[in-house]
Amino acid sequence: MNRYLLEHSFPQDLKNMSYDELELLSYEIRDFLIEEISKTGGHLSSNLGIVELTIALHKVFNTPEDKIIWDVGHQSYVHKILTGRAEKFPTLRQMGGMSGFPKSNESEFDVFDTGHSSTSVSLGLGLAAARDLSGEKHEIISVIGDGAMTGGAAFEALNNVDNLNTKLIVILNDNGMSISPNTGGFPKYLGRLRSSRKYLSMKAQIKKNVSKVPLIGDDIVAGIHYAKDTIKYAVIDGVMFEELGFRYFGPVDGHDIKELCETLELARTAEGPVFIHVMTQKGKGYSKAEANPNVFHGIGPFDMETGKVLSRPAAPSYSRIFGNKLIEMAGKDKKIVAVSAAMIEGTGLDQFISRFPERTFDVGIAEGHAVTFAAGLAKAGFRPFVAIYSTFLQRAYDQIIEDVCLQNLPVTLCIDRAGIVGADGETHHGIFDISYLRNIPNMTVLAPKDGSELEKMMEYALTLNGPCAIRYPRGAAAISQSQDDSFSPGKAQQLKNGSDTEIWAAGPMVQHALDAAEILSHRGISAGVVNIATLKPLDKDKLIEAGSKYPLIATIEDNLLSGGTGEEIAAALTGSNTRVLNFGWPQKFIEHGTCQELYHKYGMDPESIAERIVQEFEKKA
């Protein structure tokens, strides 16, 4: 643990530190981050890139009275160090430990719980409006990345700034990267701005020189507002931020603490909304992260010397299996296209885009647009596979209903990271998708138990004339070699026979069911196991058959109990003599921790499942 950081009382001590001392502090923080995250894993690249900006923010502004909102929030590690939480870093992303995102119940310096992108400007405007209504005077600062700026919510908020006419400081942290390289017109616009520093100095120099002209100088200066518009359009090739009502500062070197502090002081004293364009380097200070910022965006424990992750899954991930299978399918069918929302690498499409660049569409952090865009492709006869994490697909719920399902279009939603994901916690667990998808008309919902079944489900989705959702978890996928349990659309699959009870399970919970059945066999209970596979439409015929055979049926799903498949099974067996025991996540936001820890805590590991089934049988004994 770095004693230098622990010996200071931050952020107060920043106020009296010289620029040289702040520079030294930036080196200490980077060394600390690399050492600590190499042990716990976490978001490294983004935090290494924002060290100087975070230092400058806490030096210039009086937090927590002045409020900093971190868009997404994965880049808030430096903020946590400078607000008294350095000693908690050994617990980062560990169960019961410090979150990897801002949490208001963790510190008064964390203004808002964040985890999804493109929301900070809206939040900032809301807090600024509340401040004005309350007659208060503190500053509101929204820090947003260039990747998050491609999200529609960010533009909606920017559009609202001029109408509210309130003081808000928006800082664009421009590192040229989100998880995947940024795409679209806005990143190109930022590229032009990065080379337009001459505009600001030109504007100031013209005003200074013209005012010296005898007799007519003041009149010319009075007309400078009209003249500067011409300068803007000629030099910058776009003045979006100033046209939206902001006073624009930038581009600013995001690693020059003195320049940052001076700019932030100007913003603090300015009237009305201010937009500061800060350029940073993702992964700065660690050569491995500088060379591969996307690899170190979110990384497990790693060796500091080599940068290599300490452990990797032996089997390929579901994401990789999905990407490879889609390449195979696209090689046979030219109508297949892939759509991603700034997650090409994360969803396993990196090799697909290399093989079929013209058939791969990365629309930026804009999930709603991605779904409707795919609907347009499908309407025109193409077969889009839309790969989005479960937690982010929530942002496109209206588009799924209105633009895909209502039109009954053959869009395949490939829902990565379904179920719990571990250390990222509440904002990233994908435990709602079964509940919010299975009630939509025309939608087919599938959940593979392994990689082989995922491949078969992708082939099946291509045969459908309507929408389909395939949900699969994060991490390694087993590859079944058995032909006895091959996927049959719409049919539940009997994996194990039992005489006393039956466990119906979906997706990764199938293995939990098989393990629980083995434990039960040693407790004198014979349990069968059924792989639900097709969550919608549910195999009611097989279910009713099971209901006539067993006094108890258990269900397991990596989803909320509320609105899940287990509830549908229980409803279908209402009136029978069969009791239904549902296993799933309670109706609460599940904290961060390893998946194994969370399964155990909430009674969804094989041992807990078996124990509850035993208890049910003992009640009837």
C-alpha cells in the first residue's frame, strides 16, 4: 500500500500543493493503480488516462459541496483515492468491499450511482435546476467520455441546455476510445476540434488588435460577435457546442495539470453553461495499457511486468463461440449482418468485422438506435444479429417492442452477459431480460446450456420469420459432444431421469441442476433434470406430463424470480397436486462479488438448491 497517498488528507491537501507537487502526486497515483488493480482486476486504462483531470477537479472545486458526476463511472478510481478511500483498494470489486463505480452510500463525494453511459449531462442539468430552485450557488460538473457522447441521451441533454439557461460545466474526456474504437460523425468532429486550437488564440488576438484601431476600433469590436461566427466556421469547421449555448474551452491537454487548473478556474467563474474539451491518453503511464487500451479497459488480475492476465478460461467464451459461428453462417448466407453498440470486441465480433467489414455495423453507444437500425435491415430483407450485453439492452426496450416485435421482423438479439456477471455489480448484472422479453408478443426466447447449443440456436433463429432472443452468460462455455441432448426448438430436453422429483433449469443453471441432482442422490432423493432451452414458447405438454408424475418440481433460472420462467411454470401447474419450488434472484439489485459467492449467498449454488429440495421433502415426511 502506497504510504504517500495515505499520509495526506485529500482532497483538502490538494488546495495547498504546488504544480510540481501535483505532478509528483500523479506519478504516485498511477503506480498505486497499476499495483492494486494487478491484484484485484478492474478498469485500468480509463483511470490511468484521467489522473491529472481528477486531481485538477478536486483542487479547483470544493467537493463535496461542488458536485462531480462521472458518466458510466468506471473511471472514478482516482476520484476514490482523492476522497479518502485509498486504503480500501484491496477490497475493490470484492464482495462486501468497495465498488468499482460511484456509490452514494459509499461516500458523500459520490453524487450519483452510475454504471451506464451517456447520462451525466442529464443528471447534471437536473441537479443544476434543483440548485437554482433552492437558491444555492455550488457548481455542477459532468464528466463524460467521447464514447459516451455518441449516445442519444447525451445529445438530448445537450439540446436542453440552452433552454434551461443554467450554470453547468460539462467536461468531455476525449481519449478517442470507448471499449471499441469510436465510430460515426461525432468522433470525426472531435478530430477536427483537436487540431483547431488556433481558433481560440486567433479570436482573442483579433479583438485585441482591432480595438487599437483609431476612431473605428470600438465599433469594429462591437461587431466582433458577428465576425467571430465567420472565423469559427472557417477555422473549426463546426461549432456545435457554442451553438447549443455553451461557452467552449479547448481542446485542453488533459495531462497538463497547470493548464487544466487554469481552464477549470475560468469555467468556475464564467456565467452560464461551459463546455471543456479535454484530450487524454487512455492507459497513460503504463506501456502495456497504452499499447492495448481496450485489453486493459476491464481486466482481471494480471502480472505487472508482462501485462498478462494471470488466469484465463480453458474453454472458449460464449462470446467467441457466437462470433465464430456467425462467421461460418455469414459465409453461406450473404444476407446475414452483424450489429453492435460500441461492443465489437466485447461481444466477440472482432473477427467477424475483419472477415465481413461491409456487413458489420457498429453504431456507437446507442442501443435503441442499434435495434431500430436492425429492424430497418430486416425490413429490407437482411438477417441482422444484434449483439448487446443484457444490461445495456434494457435501454432499447421500446424499440424491441415497437420496431421489431410489433412488425414481427426477423431480428435476432444475441444477449451477451445474461445473468450475473460478478465484480461489476448492480448496474451490470443481466438478471431482468427473461422477465422483460418473454411477455412481448411474437418474441421467441432461447437459453443455451453450453456452446454447442448456442450454435444450434443461432442456426434455428435464422429459420424463423420473426424476432428471436438468445441469452447466454459471460465466460467460458462447455462444448457438449453428446447427441442425446441436441437442441429441439420449442421442446424441453430430458437430460436425466428421476423418480422422486424433477428440476427444470435454463442456460448455465442446467449444470447447477445436474450437480444438485447428484448431491440429492446421496441424500436418498432421485431427481430428474430438464433443460428448458426454449423459454418462450414454453413446452407446456412436457410440463403437464411432469406435473402428473411428480409431487415436487423445482425451477432454476439466472434471472429475477419475478416475471421469470419459474412463475410461468408455477402458473401452468396451478390446480394440480404438484408443488413448485422456484430458484432465482430476489427482487432487489444484486451487489458485486464473484458469481460463486453470489450464488451461494442467494441460495442458487448446487448445495443450497439440493438442501432446499431436501427440506421440502422432509416437510411432507
